[in-house]
Amino acid sequence: MQKVCDEANAKYPNLNIKIMLEGSDINLAEELVPDALIVADDGSGSVTSDSIDKAIAKAKEKYSTVGETVKFKTAHGDTVEVSGGDYGNIMKVDGLKELLEKGCANFETMSSGNINSGGLIGALIAQKDSFVEGIKYAQEKIKGTMSLVIMTEDSIICARDMMGRLPIIIGKRSDGYCFSFESFAFQKLGYSACHELKAGEIVKLTKDSLEILSKGSDEMKMCTFLWTYYGYPNACYEGVNVEVMRTRNGEIMAETDIKNGKLPDVDYVCGVPDSGVPHAIGYANKSGISFARPFIKYTPTWPRSFMPASQSMRNKVAKMKLIPVHELIDGKRLLFVDDSIVRGTQLRETVEFLYENGAKEVHMRSACPPIMYGCKYLNFSRSTSELELIARQIIDENEGAEGIKYIEEYSDSTTSRGRYLRDEICRRLKLTSLEYQSLEGTVRAVGKPECRLCTYCWNGRE
């Protein structure tokens, strides 16, 4: 058993897997347990090297965001280390076959069977005579999202992906520079944000300088979901604060409900914590309905609920986090605002949780439009099938493959198809009423031109 532990820790250091011995059992990090354990008929559990490999392969396929550092040789024979961007998804590489045929690429596959993205990016960069030329070449060849960092002996080179879907922000203090996905990460260390890379921009950092090696473009497709859902509240992207956007978004939803005569008679407006809360505060402020917190989120020991690899574990995490305030639920009519409705499984459990605690009515408002497509650019909201999405399930069951032609109508609450989608979700999730924020309202809340925002998951436009 100890040998299995040592081998797994040595083989997968970048995943930071915590493995402990308890008698004859090995406990992996909690979300890996269902995939790693082999359960016998008598209920006893055991693990093998193969079962650990399979569990980790699933985790790495889900979390291809794991930052692995890969060494490679440049055209001049120099050895450098490349670390892929924290978040991104490489869908396709133009000319990969030619690269392999030339014998220029030497990189490993991951245990999931996918090519190690760090090695792939490094092989592409190494085909040119300079880092700038190599990065541009990689950006040109790779279809998807790639933000990267290259560490040399005396500098750090940062490059934002060509469409700017994810940010890279540079911080500065008296003794040097740093970089981060979000500026708040370095503010407590005494750094202040001094530069946000444009789409495709390449910069070089040393202790004493910030040098722009290649200018970026103002044309971009920034991920709108950053503001709506997974961005941290005090982060700013392209000058727009996440918390401010969410509050404004809630105000717009309330305005729309008032205008359309759909503002329900409820006791409280509430947010599904955490990211749904500011949307709900905006809704409450605009509607004049009191804001309340009928359940509190207990976060210690639990990751964000979208992170576990299995749906059952995602549901468990979401459920374990919510602690009810019974006095604010029993006999009350509640309107909840959630950041999004993806599969509907966690929301169904939340609604059941509220009714079990005595709620009289549960109304729901989604802070973004119906999600119609799994994200193919980033790793946060990818789905293995579009039919995992509750909206697409209902469309497919109602009209089959032909339904995809009418996605725009299903997103619009003023059409018969749009009303059908909302009514059917209400029936399945036992909601009293349901409305979605419109795409127009979402864009208005962000305050940036729609042409500069990625809205693929809502309308399929690339």
C-alpha cells in the first residue's frame, strides 16, 4: 500500500494529490475517491495503481487547467521552461502533422490521453528564432484559448490569447513586477495594477522593467461569464468591476420584470450564494422588495461546486454548503436569483431544500440567458454533450434535431417556444415562476460592445 502511495505522489506531483494511510485503505482527495476506489460486494474498499491512474486521468481531463511546467529546447539549443496559462482550452493545432513529420516536436501525452499542452506550445515556439516570433507562431497555429507564461533566467514573458477571452494583469511595486489572472491576487502583497494586456499582446517583465514586445489588438472576445459567474467579486476586467456589474445586472432584471408585469408578490429577494447574491441585491434595490439570506453558505473544506469531476460530487458539494435559516424560509414566498442555470441538477436540489424547510413559493431568476452550448474555449463550463444542458434537453425532447434551428426563439421569453422552455423548467424543478436575463440585458450590464464579448454559450456565435 505504501508503495502505491509513493508511486502516485511521485507520478502526479502537479495535481497535489493528498494520499493518506488509514489501516489498509487509501483516501485520495475526496472528489477522486468514487473513481479510485474498487468496492467489493462486502462493502470494503481498495485501490490499485490502475484505479488511481484512471481516477487521475478523469480529473486531469476535467482540469486541463492544471499548470504543468515543461522543458524544451529552442532552435538555438537553449533550454527554457514553459508553463501554459491557468485557464484555456486548445481545440486544434494547424500543421501538427507536418510538425511531427519533421521530427520537430518532442512532447508527452498526459494520463488522460491528451497531449500535454505545455509541451505542445513549447514545441511550436521552438520552431522560430525568437520568443516573440515563436509565440506569434503558436498563437497563429492554435485554435482555442492560450494564455501563457515563459520563465527565462532573468525575465518572465507573458502572452494573452489572441481573442483576449481571459485577462493577464501586471502588478507593480517598488521592488519589481508580477502578473496575475486577477489584480486582487497581488494587491495584498503591496502591488498595484499597472497594465492589462490587450488581446494577443506579449510583454517581458524583469525586476526593473516592463517591456511590450508585441502590441496587442483592441478587437477581442472577452468571456462574459467572467462577470456573470466565475470572476471574483472585487476583480476588474477591462475596467469593469465584477461586483458592480452583477448588481447592475440584477437591477436590469428587475426593470424588465416591472416593465413586463412579471414582478411577483414575494416576501424576500434572495441570492443563491455566492455569485448570485450581488445579482439579487441589485434586483431587490430596484424592485423595492426586501433582501434576505434564507440560507448561508458554509465554505470551509468545500471547493467551488463546478469543480468536482463527477456530477454526483458536484451535487454533494452544493448541498453540503447550504445551511438554512429556517425563520426566513418557513411559510415565505421567495424569489431567488442564481448566476446561471446549466444542467438544473443542483438547482433542483436547492428548490427541494427550500420546500423541505417550509417555503410557500420559490420563484427563480437566472442572471444570464439560457445556456445553449457547452463552452469550447475554456474549461469552466465545458459539457461532454449539449444534451447535458437542461435547455437543450427540453428543446431536443420537444422538437428533436430540428429544434436547434429555433434556439433564438427558445431564448426569447416573448415567443411561444420561449414560454414553453420556461414553463417546462418550472414543471421539472417545481418553480413557481422562472425568467432569464436577456443577452441584451447582460451586455448592457457589462457596459462593453457586444462585438468585444464572447457569448458563445448563449447563442453559439464564435
